[in-house]
Amino acid sequence: MKSHRVTAQDKYVHGEDPYFDVLLRGDGTIKHQASNPIFRGSANSGKIYRSTSDIGETRHKTLDLDVTEKPLDTTFEDSVSDINLEPFGPSSPGIFSKIAKRSSFSFPSDHLEDSSFDIGGDLSNSIKEPIPRNLKALEHYGTLDLMLPAFAKSYSTKRTKPNLSKIPLPQSAASFYNGFSPQMEIVESCESINRLNSYLKARKNEVSAGVPGRLLHVVIGQDVCDVGSLASTFMYAFYLNLVQENELFCTVPVINMKRADLNTHAELKWLLDSCQIDLSSLIFVDEIDLSYYDLFGSLKLVLINGHKLPTKQEALKDAVVEIFNCRKGESVYPCVETVTVGEDCSCCTVVAENFALTSPQILAGQGFSRILLAGILLDTGNLTNTQCTSKDKYMATLLINGAGRFGCNGLYQILRNLMYDVSDLKVVDILRKDFKKWKTAGKQDNVASRSVLVSHIGMSSIGISIQQLLAHEDASIVEIKYFQQLEKVRLLMIVSGYYDSEKNFKREILVSAESVELMRNLLTFLNSNASQLPLKVLHQSGLKEEMKAFEIDKFTSRKTIERLLEEFGGTSKTGGISLLRD
């Protein structure tokens, strides 16, 4: 392709919705080609006309080519841009992997004065035969000279939920070109999302019917459901549905949280709504009895982002056939047939890479790419933390269209603010938002020769200070004890992580024990591990003897605190001797 030099007569016109060239295949119409002016023409004449008043118009572009649905066999030189279009059809990875030949359009600069452009040749002479409508015919034709898009974009406006006016968003080029209104949002239709919603709805209908004559192939993540886990669960299930050849499998994503708990995750609700995901088509773990299918041998599990099932689902371990995005060297269940090592990058990065290798066109949709981009940004701290890999950064760049008018920094800022906005939540909801618990092994039962599970430990992670939590409601202390009794944990540790007014990260803990004796045992244990968890007492009024607050003097991860709690409870190095016994 010869290079095209921009002259004084041939001005460059910036498009209002620029995309990567690699993402232009199939999820848009020709009217979004940034480097082409606004054209009006006739296929029979071989010319494209535009009025002089249209030259330089940058805000409302419309491209309307009156071309018969037949392939073109004309080769053009001195190209301004290459157009590569593929239509969206039914799920078929074979079709997605085929790339149409490029056809180049030539627009000589000396024709700008009369605003007409001679493409060259009579289009009527280049017609061969119609473009096939079905997939088998497309596979027969292979690559085509030109394939007209099967989906036209449309736009609508809606009021944002929640109102984003209080979130300080950084400036971005996207907001400069598209404008920014914290109360209204322009929603772009997305064929990729339409196909995803159709898939989710069809699979939920099959589950409602009992999955007759098929195996239930469930994709499920960990029980602490954040943006990355939620997104990778149903996105990887959709990917498997596209590429798998086993028609006996009914591949279904199951979100490992209760549907009611979604109300405590404002960031998840906003993301799903902004990406136009049909919430009613999602299946949550409290809406399906996986043990029923396991009992009859018709359950096959794909475990996302970890090598072990959560404790409450450990009984289903024999049904696990695939583990996706586990760490290298982690042990897996004996029945596992496929293991994908994630190389320490975000799970959404690995999922996006699979789509990019098999059907990159599907990533062009803004809603579709936003889901995966949001997971990558939150998993990597906006691509800044030490765990962020070069692959994370590459895939985030590929998916940048998903950031829309907010830009990557703005999208990350919105999600972070919504995650830690607990102003509308009760204390119980704040503690439940990121909560996990596990059983602790008691002393040996000599008669039955087995360990007796005598207690539970719980850990809640919050994004506000302990002082803010206690001041959130008039009866916050009572609510904390109520939550502890509701979850039936003898020891509840609330782990706080937040930034103070000077932008310094702070880590605090609030411990609530069932009894004073249990609190003494815990304090003795923590003092013996002061090198790992140096504590400084936080004096908070109103705390009872079985409730203590501390500030951690050095940066400590939640994983370290969780490991120490496991040791204290007897599930790790204590060898079955329960320190929880009074």
C-alpha cells in the first residue's frame, strides 16, 4: 500500500470514535472510519459525492454506500486506508478465525475541489455472485474481497446509576472529544454484548429445564467475588461455548455469590449496567443446586483463578475437570484434565488473550471490552502495582476502547470509588461485602480417629478506617456482634485498609472474640508473632473486653493476616491442637 501524504487540499478529519485497526473487523459500520470524509454516492456510477459544506464536518459523520450485496473484485492503489470488515454471525470459531482480504480505496487530492471521487472502473462490471448468507457457505467461500457488516451501531442516552458527579475524574482525550456529563451517559449498542446476553439467557433456560440429556459444564470462581472474578467467570464460559466441540456439554457460568449480595457491590452493579449485561440471565450460586448434578454424575466443573474450591464447595472436588489461571507449582485435584497457568497476570488478561487469538473481532465492542478491561485495571492497581505484567499492559491497551469517554484512569477511579463507597450500606452489609470464614480443627477424637471441627474463624475486609466503621451507625458495636453471631464465628477479625488525608496507606484490625478467654489466647499468639504482625493499640471508646482494635506498624498483606489466623485456629502449623478452646 502506497503512503498517502496529507496536503493542503486534502485535510485530515479526526473521527469522533477512533478504534485500533486490529479491532475494526466486524463490530462497527463503515461510518466510523476516521480517515474517510463523509461520502454519498451510487454504486452504478462508481463515484462517491459529497457537498462542499460537508468538508471538514467532524461531529456527525454518516457514510452511506449504495452497494449491492455482492463482492468487489477491484484493486485500488494509493490507498488512504484499508477497510477490513467481517460480519457477526452465529457462534463459530472457524468463521471468526477467517480474515477477509483487504480492499484499498483511493481518493486523489486533486478531486477535492468538486467534492467527487472517482474510485475507478464500473462497479457493475465487477459483480460476480452474491455473498452467502449462511455459515457453511461462508466457510466454502473462505476469504472474500469485501464483506458488508451485518450490524449497524446505534446510540441512546440514559441517566447514570449511581450519579458520578461526586467522583473526581481525571481529564482524558475521550472526554474531550465525546464530552462528559456525570448524570447522563451515551450508550453504544454492542453486537458482542447482544450475543453474550443471548448465550446467557439460553443457558439459564436450559438449567431451568434441568439440562436434559447433557452434562452440566459449570465455570465457577472463588467465593470472594470481585470484578475480576465475576468478569472472568462468565467471559471464560462464553469463550468455551464458542470453541468447544463437545455438544454433550452445557457450559454455564455460575457466579459464586448470592444474588442478594450483589446489592452490596456498587461497582459490580454499575459495571454490569454500563456494559448492558442482562442481570436476570446470570446464575448465582444460591440459585442452582450443584450437589444434585454431582450426585447423578452429570457435573463437570471448571475452576477459575485458583487451584482449590472454596471450603463450602470442597465436596465437589471430584467433579473438577479443568483449572484455569492457577499459579505454577500449585497442586491440583487428581481428576483435573486441563490446567492453565496464569503466569501471575490478571485472570481477565488470560481470557482476553484467548479471545484475541481466536476471534479478535468480538473484542471491538465497547461493552464487551470494558468488562475485561475493568477486571485487569482493578487486579493490577491501574497497571501500577508490582504484580502487573507486560501482558497485562498489552491487553489493557488492546481493550482501551472499553474505557470509553472516561479513559482508563477515569474508569479505574469510578470502580475504586464505588468499591469503597459504603455511605448507603449498613454495618452488617459492609462486613459481608468481602467476608470469608473457615473451620478450625479441634483436638483428636480417639474413638472415631478423626479431627473434630469445633469452631469457625471469620475475616472481613473493609476500605474505611476502624474509627469510621464504629461511627457509621449509633449501634455499630452491637451490629458487629450481631454479624458475628449471624455467621456463627467464634472469632471475627475486621481488616481495614485505607489511605489517610496525606495519601499514606494504613492497615488496622478490629478483633471480636466470643469470650474474654479466647481474646487472651489470641493476644498471646499475636505477641509471639510480633515480627510478622507488629501491633499498636488503638483506643476506641465503647469497646468491650472481648473486642480490641489495633494499628499495624508496617505494611502487611491480608494474606499474611489470614495465614496467621489459620495457624492460630489450628488449621496449619499447630498440627490439630486447637488454640480456640477456652
